[in-house]
Amino acid sequence: MREESKPPAAASAAPTLNRVFSLASNVFALLGFTVAFVIGVPQTRDGILNQFQALAWRPVVHSAGASTTDALETRGPVAPAHALNTGALAAAQFAADDELRAIAVAAQDETRRAVRAALTQYIATRYRVADEVVGDIVDVAFHAAEAQTLDPLVVLAVVATESGYNPIAESPVGAKGLMQIIAKFHPEKLASHGGEDALFEPEVNIRVGAQILREYLRRYGDLEVALQVYAGALDDVEAHYARKVFAERERLQQALERSRREA
């Protein structure tokens, strides 16, 4: 049987309809993908618009006498999205780091105040010295120890062993002040402080005493030996002076531990 032929108009319309249906399908598919993306991504429409505006807009600085058109023409390329995101993350990280540093500094200050208070209370009670005087001595000892990379409790223990926290103590051989320094052996260290009389100033005495102890420690490489040299008792095989300093340091450490437990 002979196949019936289609009218010419119908034949020419078929490809056009096919293209329309194909285009419509693609549009609906794209629309569906967009809806799914908006629903699936946890971000509001305002947030998406804000990001788009941040990407698209860069403030334009007008030079003197320049027109808006000139300014727009000299506007540089907009930074890509990943660059802006990286910058935002970096700024957030810096802000977090600054906050952590502030917290750490505050905690450190609080710890120092607690340590100072505990040591002041122990020393003032044991050696019957006014709290205000002891508090200043503790502060100076910590600063001097930090400057010379020494244990501050060792410095305080030397003060206790040498003078019992009496800033005007003086021995028959001419040792003066809190750490009982003999001026004639260390004139170069006292020159910048006004000479021998400055040894009765707690800050000067402790700073110079810590400097002397550090030099002995550097020279001999052993704290016990350095302490014996400081006391002028290097020939003491029993190291009685160093043992007294270590025992006092241990008492200071125990005072800190008791204060920490009671806090």
C-alpha cells in the first residue's frame, strides 16, 4: 500500500516545534536546578544578594576634576569570589587571635597577682616585714630574675638567706642591702646607679645581685656552685649556703602550692 504523504506545512513546522520543546525542557531543568540549589544551600536570599553586591561593587575614588565616566573607566578589576572569601576568613582569624591574646594576657596578669599575693603573705608573716615593703621586693625580684633569666624564687631565697628582707642590712665585712653585696668587688656594676650608697635601694640591690649571680652561673654552669661563689664559700664541700637557699626556695614553692589549693 502506498504511504500517504504529509502536507508541506506540517512538515516544515515539525522541526520548529521540536526546538521549542527542547528549549522549554532546558529552561525548566535549569529552573529546577536553581530551586534545588537555593533550598539545599543554607543561605538566605538576602545573603546571596549581599555576596553578589560585594563581588560586583568596588568603591570608586574620584580624582579632583574627574568625571563619573572617567572614574568608572579607571576602575580596576573586581576581585574574584575566592579572594574575597579568603580575605574575610583571614580577618576573622586575626580577630579571633587578638581575642585569644587578650584573654591570655588577662589570665597571665591574674596569675601574677595571685603569685605576688601568696608570696607577699608568706614572706611578711615569716620575716615580720610590712606587706607593702615585701610586695615591692617581690615585684623587683621577679623583674630582675626575668632580665637575667633566673628563677625568681631563687632570687627571693637569696634575699631571705642574706638579709632576712632587711633592705638596710650591713655585715662587718661591708656587705650591704638585701642581697648583701660588697661594693668594692663590683664597682663597675654600681657606677651607673650612683655608687655604693645605692646598695640600700631595694631595686638597685636586687638588680645588681641578680646580675652577679647570673655571671657566676654562666661561668660555672651549675647553680649550686654559683651560689657558693656568691657567698664566698666555694671551698665548702658540703655547700651549706646553697642548701639553705634551696631549702628556702622549696618553702616559697610550697607557699604557692598551698595558696593555689585554697583558691
